Amino acid sequence: MLIKNAKLLDGRIVNIKFNEKIECIGECFSDDNEVIDANRKLVIPPYFNMHFHLDSVFLQVKNESGTLWEGIRIWKDIKGKLTEDDVIHRSLTAVKLMVAYGTLWIRTHADITEKSLKLLKALLKVKELAKEIAEIQVTAFPQDGIFTDKGNDELLYKGLELGADNIGMIPHNELTREDGVRSIEFAFNLAKEFNKDIDGHIDETDDPNSRFLEVVAKYSLQYGWQGRVAAGHVTAMHSWDSAYRNRILPIVASAGITVVPNPLINAVLQGRFDGYPKRRGMAPIKEMLKYGVNVALGHDCIMDPWYPLGSGNMLQVLFMAIHLDQMTGYEELVNSINLITYNSAKAWRAEYGIHVGKRANLLITNADDVIDLLRFMDPPLYVIKDGKVIAKEGKYVFFNGKWEEVKRKP
């Protein structure tokens, strides 16, 4: 296949020839009839969604207060009543929607404090069912904490035995600071035993005294797990004083931790105890980048107990991040695309990018440049995975050997 007149991020207009892998970039010519004219529009590698909850997606329940705490209460009440088939159906709908919007890598959390582990089992099946259109990693996530209820530590261990890709944790949700630290050490011991990456919910609170990220950094360095740890949310960082951030962020960078803000959800769940002005509740991206911290973004939720909106479009997530952290300088805007592409690929350790010899994973957009991509947030005209067109115009996805119309909800 050949894409002609493709505009790359560096501004070059090139042809791209590929089968499963990219064979030529530049003056390439097709030896078959499969040619797509990009018409000098931007062609980029696909997006990552580095933090999501497929098990709760599209539940469409009513959280009247809109708060994190009511969402947690709702989830506790309903998660045991869900069936594997229901989770699979909702999850596949969400995966197809995200793929149509250009996301080919999805890291999802599965709540393993549902004691039958049916949520994890369902998402492991989704991973297999969707493997031709998306690459999915499933994190065994102890939503209620590892040591808050007897046996949650055993469930986390069993989740890894069942095949979870990553180890989750939520230290700020443990009963005491000491239990929070113990939960981090427990997660790192599991990581070493199973040779797994860690992807935790860390300091997801407005409390400026929540400082578990420093403990995660310590253990990342101590265990040699640099580049293998993601810290989701870290909303408390928004409330940390500047002197503390100045001390801890260089350590976070040296520990190779990727911080994953979730701008859509952080913006509405945080600052709930504030009057006006309200805190934005998002880890400061510009400041982290200044200190060399790798930052990637997550969508987190779509129409679930914590968030009633969401389209599956990672450009919408990036758009919100840009506004919350005032990243509207020209270079900031242009480089912001890295938050859902190259920075995420670094955390995933994925083969990635538009280079000869790389897997042919490409988006043909309808934008002249990154700024237009962000202005209009249009879905890609074509989504290409391993050399095959798998989605078109945000409306159609090629699944199980046939084209089907993408649903916006089940």
C-alpha cells in the first residue's frame, strides 16, 4: 500500500510505502493499486490511551452530586451484579469507538476487589477479541485498596496469575499512611516476582499532604524498575507547594516514572471542597516536563459512575489538558501531541513512529498541522494498523472480517 502526499510532523511532504512494516518514506512508488492520496494533510502515528476503566464504561448511571465519593458508592453497589458478557459487550463498543478516533493502544484497569475476578476475566477476553484492531494492556487494580479488606492482597496476586499485564495500587486509599507505604512495597515485590510493570492510582486527592509519589520513586530506584512505572492522576501535585515540587520532580524523572494525568475527569472530580477560586486538580504538565518527567495522558472514563460524558477521542483529552495548564504557546501546542503519542510509547515501550522498518501504524488526518488537529478534533480519515486500514472517518471499523458502523454507546 502507498500513501502519497503525506505531511509529516516535521513538515515534509512524502510518500509512504508499506506492507506490515514501513518500507519507504520519500519518493516511493506503488507496485499495486492500493494508493491513498493524503492531499498534503497530516499523517502521524496513532494515539495511546494510557489510563482507562473498561469494566465500568457505558454504565450510564446517575451520579447526582457528580463527586468521586458518590461514584465510588455507586460502583461498590453494582460491580458485583455485572456479568462477564455485559462487561465484554460494553468494553468492545468502547474499544471500537476509540479505534475509530485513532487510538490503537489502550491501558485499562480491572477492579480485582470484585472477589470473583469476573471483571478481570472479562477484560482479558476483550484483549483477545480486539487484538486485530487494538493493543490492550490490563492492569489488576485493587480499587478499594490492597490492605483495606482482608484478602485483597491475595486477589491481586491471583489476578496476576490469571494473566493481568500490570500491577495496580492505590496507596492514598489505604487506611493509614503506613498501610499506603506498605501497599507500594507489596506492589513492587509482586512486580519483581512476576516481572510486571506497575501502573498505580497515586495521590488522586486534593490533600497536599498526600505524597506517595515520593515513595513510588524511591522503590522504582531501589528495585531498578526505571521506565516500568506509571503514576496515574497525581492530582495532589496541583496542591503541593513549589518548594516540594522542586525537590521531588527531579527524583521522579530520575526514577523513570511516567505521570498520567486524566484531564477530563480530574477537572470535574477535584476541587469539590473548594469555594472560588477552585483548584483545577490536574498534575502540572508544563512543570513536570521542565524537570524531565515523562508525561502521558489518559481518558479514564466514558459515561460511568464518575463521568457522564466522554467520546473516546484522545484529542479531546489533549484539548482539555492544554487549556487547564495554559499550554497555548506555539511550540507548546505543536509539541503537546507527544502527550498522546511518543511519550506514551516510551511508557508502553512500544515499537513506534513513522520510520523505515517500523510497524505500519498510521493515521491519515484531515488537518493541515497539529494546531488544526487540536482546533477541530476530527477523527482520522483512515486508521491503519500493521499495514491494514481498520477504521474510516470515525464511522466505520473493520472487525471480525467485516466493516461495521461504530456505535457511540451500546
